[in-house]
Amino acid sequence: MTAINPVTDLSKDGDIAVVTLNSPPVNALSANVRDGLVEGFRQAKADPSVKAIVLICDGRTFIAGADISEFGGQMKGASLFDVQKEIEESPKPVVAAIHGTALGGGLEVALCAHYRVAVPSAKCGLPEVNIGLLPGAGGTQRLPRIAGVEKALEMVTSGQHVPAKQCLEMGLVDELAPEGKLKETAIAFARKCVAENKPLKKVRENNAKLEAAKGHPEIFANFRKANARKFRGFKAPEANIQCIEAAVNSPTFEEGLKTERKLFMELMTGDQSAAQRYAFFAERQANKVPDVPDDTPTIPIKKVGVIGAGTMGGGIAMNFANAGIAVTIVEVKQDALDRGLKVVRGNYERSAKGGRFTMDDVEKRMGLLTGSLKLEDLADCDLVIEAVFERMDIKKDVFARLDAIVKPGAILASNTSYLNVDEIASATKRPEFVIGLHFFSPANVMRLLEIVRGEKTSKEVVATSMKLAKTIGKVAVLVGVCPGFVGNRMLAQRTREANALVLEGAMPWDVDRVLYDFGFPMGPFAMGDLAGLDIGWVKENSKSSTIREVLCEMDRRGQKTGAGFYDYDENRNAKPSPVTEKIIADFRAKQGINPRTISDDEILERCLYPMVNEGAKILEEKKAIRASDIDTVWLNGYGFPVYRGGPMYWGEKVGLDKVLAGMKAFQAKMGDAFKPSALLEKLVAEGKKFGDVK
Ligand code: 3H9
């Protein structure tokens, strides 16, 4: 074995050379990796005793892509194209051996090998679109040549990781290796190439699948149309489509590559990709808790209890069953329990019908769920999560009872979205085992989990919760105890301003349109209609004191009643409502408000600047570890457009000085709801950014 450089080795198995990469954590194509590959292949090719070459990776995965952290900086060493040329033009057959994931630049390297062998658990994909990019090393030109135009369009615009078996079917992989036997299988395959004198297949020369799409521009038109909603606001999907179009319509492979290069550079230097790359690293950074090191002991979680079988409780339970963890769901009444389990089954069956898993899997998952009417049945759980009514006295009562029932050493968690976790913990004799696990609705779908660390929560319980979040596929963000935590606390600012704007002269659909155009999936009023305007509304106490109350009193309770802020047709399409308009006009008149014209800019600034300001307060009070954690909350739980990076990132893009000046101007006109946070003032005075806050 020869060490080519610190991350690359060259060894031989008879007449087969093996180039092995070992660059943890994911063998990303950093300068060292690129240099090692070029040199490794040069030496293997120069050795006359070598007849074929295998490229394989150590560690948990094949190459997971270009090194994203290098983007935007000065590139050093060999280029990715140099690497590809060494491989593709090799006069000796090259076999790529894939395990883990071959992603982005990693798959683009593998596509330059003459053959590919993979273990069944491996996955291949071009996920660049998720960081606002396109595959910039020939991926958009080679993939349609091997997988066909339709499949390629789907893969590059979704970024999906395709399982090896499907890759085999579409020709992306030539042979499957038994699990754990990748290296020997790839070497045997290479030997077969030599023995049978197999051709040195170059994907770039294979045009048959492109020919089939030539003269059919409707393939692209239809694809664009079918995905218009999904791609709204994003630049990268369209650029990816244009590259595949170029693969079909360019006279040569090289011409197609030129289009790919041009569009790649446009995206790479653009704002959207910068924001999406930031979001990628922010999400991973959120896993790191400075005073809870990686080696903190964790509590094994084998059995989970969930209290409440409503939408929230059922959704929470599904997360654990999906991960193979047994769950006991406790309800007060049998019919509520039956109803809850029926909804869960219905959700699973829908997923199975959609092809996400088999009916066997439905039964497996349902088999992990046990219903009960007795809290006592939670005694041997390792973690119990309550999702009961959001009232402190009820929560405290449940926790006191749980404390007496559930075995010592088990974690007691609250799904509260707002209440004081320390006060809840005070109802128990084990406050160090109490934590907030704030799931977002629908809990089986939404990726965000706010983990609320109480004053006394132990490090083990924090570490266990963070690890568990990963097991159940959630993006976890650790937050501190304060009303509404990070997400809802900032949302309250936006909600207040959205309502105030309507009182002052805007219409709900004006506010919604501005926020929708900004990139949110829907505005606050459409959202209210969807969720139901009567959440938290009590008929007996209703005094027509807000427009929302008036709407509820008129039985305009949102989509479910066919009317709320908007009117809805039978397909739930929303239309601005003349009834609501009149309600608003009457309400303003009663309050003596003279409506004024409000600009779109004011709507946006009024809704978003106070959120940035509140985020600054959250940082100041150390209720979030870092600004990027706040962004991660908003990107994954509240539909903040990822191509704008999150509210804190966006605030910096706008300019913190501009946000501060805006807040001051609003404060002068409208009072102290707009009082700038001390941190915002300080950062602007010192010319610093949120990232500088330690
Ligand atoms: C590209 O290839 C462009 C080319 O087409 C053209 C170029 C000209 N770079 O996610 P994890 C780090 S664009 C740098 O927690 P998992 C990550 O930050 C790229 N670092 O693990 C984390 O670091 P830390 C296309 C990377 O097992 C650690 O690795 N490829 C990269 O849950 C572990 O990550 C992609 O977009 C990278 N490419 O998931 C794939 N990837 O420990 C992006 C990871 O310090 N990566 N890191 O926090 C992924 O999707 C997942 O990381 C993966 C593993 C599925 C691979």
C-alpha cells in the first residue's frame, strides 16, 4: 500500500489497482481529495503491471459531493475536471465501488468511471438543487445520457437519493455487490472487464437516450408546468432544467457542458445559493451544544409513552413507530383513543398507497403502537411526552401524576408550544429529567423539533433528546424557556403587525400577497383560515374585540366552514371576501380609525423587522445558542423561504443598520412595540453581525 497523500492510498490486488479515499466525515472532494485522486490514478495508470483500477472509499460513505465549505473561496489544487479526465480517459478500465451515498460531485466522478458497482444500501443522487446549485461537473449532461431525460429531470430538480436497486434498473449502476463485500466484488468485476476485454464505456458518448427526447420540447414544458408550484421562487430548478434541455439540444457534449458551466457559475455566485448553503451548515451546526459534548452519556430510549391521541399525539407517536420504537398512547376515553389510532392507520395507509412503503410496513408500524386508558401503563417507558390541553394547571397535574408512575431515570417531556417548562418541571421531584419537546403540526410531517432546555434539565437528557431527534428524522434546535420559545415568540411579532396593518388600512389579502411573494407558502390570514380561526376562541367569552372574534361570532371560522377571512368555493379555493371587507370597515369605524393606503414595502418591513428584532432579543437573553439556530427554526417550522436563509440571515442581507433605522422610525410613529433590542443597537454601533455574538 502506498500513501499518495494524507487522504488517498494506492494498493494492489494482483493486477488490479485500488485507489482508496479516506477523508472523513463524508469524503467530500476537497483540494486534498482531488489531488490524491489525480495522483493515484496517474500512478496506477503508469504501473505496467496494473490492468484495471477500482475507486473505493473508506468510512461511512462514497464521495458525498464537492466540499461545500470551499465554495465562494479561492480553489486550490487539481480541479474536479482534472480528476474526471484522469478517470474517464484511462486506457485501463475503471470501476467505482459505491457504498453510503454517491452524491453531487461524487456521483459525477463515478459517472466518469467505465463501470459502477454498489451495495444494495447505497444511494446515488445529484442533490445540488437543495443548496441552490446544479451539478456543475457534467452531471446534467451525463445523467440524462444514462438514465433518460425524464428520470434525469426528476433527479436533478428533487435532489432525491435513489436506492442502488433502482440505480441498477436505470443503468446508473452495473452490478450490485453483497453488503459488506463491496471491495472484493468490485475487484472481481474489474478483473472480468480485463478478461472479457469489456469496452471502456464513456457515458458522455452514449447519445441514444437523448435522441429519443429530441424534437419533443413538450417534455420540458410539461415538466415545468407540473412543478410550477414546487419550484416557485427558486432559481436552481429552472437552471437545472435548462441544462438537461442543453444536453438534448446541443450539437456536442462539450457544448452542453458549456451551458452547464455558465449556469452553474451564475447560481454559485448568486444570493439564493449562498443562503441555501448557509442553511445547510446552520442545520448541522444546530446539533452542537457547547456545554454538552458529543461523548455525554445518553439514556437508551426503547419505549415511548404519548399522552393524547389527538392530531398532535397521534403524529408524535408515528415518528417513533416509523423509527421502530414501541409507543403506548394514553387517552381518557375509549372512543377518542379509537379515533386517534384510526387516523394514524389512515395516514399510514395513504403513504403505502402513495408507494412510500408497503402494506406490511403499515402493519409493522401499527404493531408498535399500543392504546391505553391508564397512565399506569406508562410505568416502564423510557420517555413520556404529553400532548394534552395547553393549560398550566392541567400540565402540572399530568406531570405530578407521571412522576409518581413512571420509573425513575425516565424522561418526562412536554409538547407545550408556549408554557414555562420550569414551572411544569416543578410539579415533579425529577426536574433534571424534564424537558420540552415541541413538535410542529402535523408532527409526522414537519421536520422541526424545538427542544426546550429547562433550568434544571440535565446534560444527559439534553444529549438524549438531540440524539433521539436524529433517530426520528427531525431537525432539532435547542432553545431556552421563554414564552413561545424561539418560533412562536417571533411569530407573535408578525401576527401582531399583520393584524395592526389590517386595522390601519391594508386588507388581509394584501398582507398575505406580500408575504407569499416574499416566499412564504401562505400569508398569516390564509394560514389562520386553514388552521381554524376558532383555535383558542371561546364563544361565551367572545366580545367582538378583534376582527377574528367577529368572524368567529358570524360562524366564519375558516376553511372548514367555507368562510373566514376569505370566502371558499367547494374546492377550497380562496377568494377575497366582500363580507370580511365590510366587517373590517365597520370595525375600523367603531374604533375611529381612518384607513390609509399602506405600501407593500411597509407591509413587509412591519411584519419582518420586528421578527429580526425579537430574534436579537432571544440571542441577547441566550434563549438560542446562535443566530443560525433561530434561522433553522424558521426554515423548518414556519416556511421561511430557504433561499432567503432565515430571518436573521435575511436581516443581515437587508443590513442591520437599515433594520434598526426602520424599527426606530416605526417606534417614533407607533410606540414601543418597535423598541430596538439592545443587541441590535450594539451590533450596528460596532459594525458587527449576529455571528459575532458569543
Ligand atoms: C457539488 O457536489 C457540486 C458539484 O456538482 C460541482 C462542483 C464543481 N461538503 O449531514 P451530516 C459535513 S455540491 C462539506 O450530519 P449524515 C457536514 O457539514 C455538493 N461538508 O451527516 C457535517 O459536518 P460536521 C453536493 C460536508 O450522515 C458532516 O459532514 N452534495 C458535505 O446525516 C456530516 O454531515 C451534497 O449536497 C459536503 N458536501 O448525512 C451532499 N456533506 O460534522 C450534502 C456533509 O462538522 N451532504 N458535510 O457538522 C449530505 O446530504 C449529508 O451530509 C450526507 C450525510 C447524506 C452525505
